[in-house]
Amino acid sequence: MFIAATLGILVSMGLALLRALLGPTVYDRVMAVNIFGTKTVLLIAVLGFLTERPEFLDLAIVYALINFIGTIAVLKFFEYGDLGLTTRVGREAE
Amino acid sequence: METALDVLSWITISGGLFFMLVGTIGIHRMPDVFTRLHAAGMTDTMGAGLLILGMCFQAGLGLVLVRLLFVYAFLLFTSPIATHALSRAALAGGVEPITVDHNDPHVSARQDGA
């Protein structure tokens, strides 16, 4: 059961990476990386059940937070041009 | 498949994988960033929720269940915030959303041009 779940999540991760490579705008790529991070969280949890080590769930919690903070930081960089500024520099989508 | 909990786990994990694959295929088939975000949101809510529910049935009552619910709570709170921030950034960055103009017959969101 967990082997089937692992294979399904891996196939979805591959498709999300394909969108990260293909996406015409940069926001497609950021969205694909965010989805990849969410699937990584689920993959870590499923692997914890597969190898019967419940400590993997702590890793899943930590990575869920890191993924979210990373996505917000990349979006802030795209909107303001710098991670410390508060006024918009005027970057347009590729 | 001995007990009823195993059958329930199979059903919910299959449903979760189904929604996850449908959402990920939808990312490739959708025409615009904003519509792709909609497909991605289905992955985060139904796919992740059903998978974690299926794992909750396998875990007994204990600390593992609490950790799984923490993972689900974090995903539940952070994925709509990330989607909202992404769509706001895309709109401010100059991405034009695909709209349907009923007066102009050449601009349409449908495949057959209706």
C-alpha cells in the first residue's frame, strides 16, 4: 500500500518538475517548486510509514515550514527586486 | 487486507493518489498561470488530505497520530497563503489572465471557439 503511494507521489513529482522546466512565466516555475515541496512532505511521511520509523514525521513538519518560507521569500524577491526593500522596483514577468 | 482499517486505508490512499495525479496533469493542461494555481490547490487539499487520512488509519492512537495531524494542519494553513501570494505577485508582475470576451468572437477561452 505504501509502495503504491510512494510510486504515485514520485510520478507526480516528476510531472511537477516538468512544469518547472517548461513554464513560460517565472510564476509557473515558482508554483511548480511549491507543489514539489508539498509532495516532498508527503513522500517523507509515507517513507516513514514504509520503513516503520516514526521520526520521519518530524522531518515532514520541518520541511513543510521551510517550503512555505522559501516560496514566500522567492515571491518577495520577485516583487521588490531585493529581500530588504519595501518599494516596488518594477520587474515584469519574463 | 485483513481488517476494516486496512480496507479504509487502501480506499483513502487510492483517492488521494487519484486527486494528486489529476491535479498534476491539470497543471500541464491548463492554459494560464491562474488556472494552473487552481489545479495545484486541488493537489494540496484533497490529495494531501486523503493521503494523510489514509496514514492516520494505519497509525494507532498515540504520538504518531498527533504528528500526522500537525503535518496536515501546517499544510492546511500554508498552502492557501502561498497560493494567494503567488496570484497577487503574478497579477502585479504583469501576467494577463485569460478572460472570455463575449462581444469579440475571436477571443475565447474554449477550445472550439464558442
